[in-house]
Amino acid sequence: MDLGLERVTSLLEALAPNSSLSPPHHSFPIIHVAGTNGKGSICAYLSSIFQTAGLRVGRYNSPHLITPRDTIQINNQPISEDDYQYATEVVKQKDAELGLKATSFELLTATAFYWFAYGRIQTGQNNPHHGHQGMVDIAVIEVGVGGRLDATNVISSPKVCVIASIGMDHGALLGNTIEQVAFEKAGIIKPKVPVVIAPQAEGEKVYQVLLEKAISVDLESDQIVMVKAAHWINEAQEPPSPTAKTAVGHWATLEDGFKFWIPLLGDFQLENAATAIAAIRVLQKSGGESNDSLWRLKITDDAIRQGIKDTVWPGRLQWIEQPDALQEVNGRMLIDGAHNPPAAIALRTFVEGHIASLQSLSPAMPNGRPRVHWIMAFTKGKDIEEMFDILFSAPSKQGSRGPDTFSAVEFSPPEGMPWVSPIDSQEVCDRLTRQQERVHVQESDRLVIQGFGMDLDAALKWVGTERNGDDVVVLCGSLYLVADLFRLLAPQ
């Protein structure tokens, strides 16, 4: 992956359709979000809040889930195939004209900025948004890799910079220590732009790097917002809300007493949702200019609550159940794009909590503890041994039901991303077998391991034959694998 800002800057500077218009990356307000885990959820919360407030919001997230155009959304809907092809062709033609040879990600990023700024430039009296079909009121832009040299970092003056939780990932590109990774992520912090910093699992090592960067660009203390996680509200204290009670999720509260419903699963959403709200409050406090009334009047507390409650973020700790459950696995399954050690910790915590809740409901389970059936694929370059140690090193507690199972598969090559490829499923099996021999002396404690190549359907059917009762099925390890599952779920 060829990181850098020269090509994409030159490309964007040349994309304004005429001299009266600013380059696309300077044409609309932006919230810029970096981090390792949680940045996608934070972007989803922010986008939903803005939409609830009546704003036309653009959102750019990567990688895509099903097709590249999924990364470019207006009001939480991917732009149409025709619009995507139109904007892509404009950008590619300009790249060829200038001889820049921009990377695939740079072209995609430029396409998103172009569409958010201009849409299809038209003439006539019925053009929405000042004659620009794609013009947005604000955009939420997620960093691709790192931050400092990421193509999205052409943004010079975002409204707010947000740093989600930072952990080890992309070591070959970002560095082999948490401090090096944090330095790269901190590269989006800009002079005079408030920065919102999510709670950091790695603690002081990360905070120190982020604060040093903020101080180096002369941010004042009131421009550096250190977020504190929200807290779950116990059932006895929950506000009455019949509609929310029937939904997946739970009531939460900030330290100042602000209560809201979180629909996304996992304790880490207490941090992500609180971070999104903190970024919104920075906007609410921003003064001056014509945007003052936009933020203050439209983004109310009610809009924040409803926006958080309505947030959808597919493929992240999501239950697939009736009527969408796959017949092959004989019931509901949990899917998650967890692909690095911090995400694996969160996933393991959630799975163990779910099993504990099952046991609390039926403490005298005649067949022992439910088994967990893992279906996983991994991208080349990932530290899968560390993930194995997180997910599969605990002593066996399955009782008479037997050991957990593990199905290794390979995801389909993602469109437009030739640098991404899966680890061979047999190699995954071999590496997991060695890990199991290392951590489990007793063979009875080891996972039952099977490899299925690129045949996800065969893996699902095998799990279905192994599953018993309330056993838990988890598909994870890569968002590209989650995408393959969604393709199986899609109506033919």
C-alpha cells in the first residue's frame, strides 16, 4: 500500500468543475475520524444524528462491505450505481489527464469528496442544494489506514477531529509499537480544530502521544476533549420506553445524566456512543458564521437521542436470526468484523457474557455449557496467533457437550482492492493446531478444527450438523467474510 498525500492532493485540487467553485475537499463541513477500533461505529452514530436533525449528510467509510460504492453514502444510503459510475469516471479521467497514477484508495477517496461537493453539476431551476445534486450539509469521513499519510488527510480544516480507540494493527505500515501507531493516527489533529479523544484501552502510552500532537499544533486545553465512557442503566432505573424495550440494545447514561438508548451490541459501544455525542457537543458550542444556527437549532438533545437509537452498523456484533437466519446453521448466529487483537478481546468478552446469560437463565443445563462454533477467515499480514491466544486459550468449560469447533475459510477477493487477499484456510488450520498444542496440554480441551477453502456454505452446513440446542455460532475474523455471508443472505 502506497501511502502519501501528494497524488490525491493534486487530483482534488484539479477536480473543481469551474474556477468559481472550491476544490471538493474544501467545499463542505467535515468531521474527520481516525482510530483502530470503533471509528466505524462512531461515524455511524454521527451520521444518524445528523440525518435525524434534518441535515443532508455524507459518510465515507472503508473498506466497503459488498461493493465499493457502499463506502460513499448520502443519508445512510449508498449512492446509486449510475451516480457512482459517473463520479468515478470523472475522477479517473482527471487522474489520467494529469498522469498522477493515483492508487485505488486515493481514487475512491477523491470520488467520495467529488460527489459530496458537487454531485452531478446541472443547470435549471429545480436543482436541489444550490444546483448540486450531491451537495451535503456535512460529511463524516473515516480514515482508511493510519491518519498522517492517509488519503483522507487532505482535509485542512475539519470542524472536529475524532480519535477512536487505538490498538495494534497494520504493523507493517504504521509501526511495531503502540506509540508509533498512535503517532500515525494523531496525524489528523489540526491547528485550531477541536479534537475529541475516545477512552484508550492502551492507556497513558497512547494519551501521551495524542496530547503531545495536540500541544504541538497549539490547541488550547478547552479544544482537547477527553471522553469518559457512558454507563449502562440497570433495568430498575431505565426510563419507560415501550418501543425501545422491544428492540435490541440497552439504556445508557453519561456522567452528566444524559440518558439514551444504544442499539449496537458490546460494552465498547459505551465508549463509541459517548465519543460521538462529545463530537456533537463540540459542534453545538461552535460559534460564529452562518453554521451557528445550523448546529445549535437543528442538532437538539432529542435529535441526539433519536439518532443514536436509530443507528445501524451492519456486521459488527450483529445477530442474524429469524427470518434472516441461515437454514444451514440451524438458528441464529453472531457475526462480527473483528480482525485485530483489541476487537478480538471485545468479541470474546461479549461471547462469554452471552453464554453466562444463557446459563443464568437455565442454571441446571442438563447438557453442560453451550459450545461455541467459530467460522473465521483472515487477511494476509494479520497477527492471527495473538488473536488465537485471545479467543482460544481459556481452559475448556464445555462439560459433557464437548469442545468448541473452528471452521477456517477464505473470503472472496474484494472488488477494487487487489492488495487484499485471505490466508489459505489450511495454513490457518495448521497455525491454530500449533497454538492449541502450545496452550492446551489436554487434547480434550482443544478445538475441533476443519478447513473449507473458499466454500463458506460447506462450513456453515458442517457447523449445522455439529450444533446442538443453544450452542453459539460466531462468524468473524474479517469484514470481507461478513460480506460473503451477506451475499448468501441476499435474495437471489
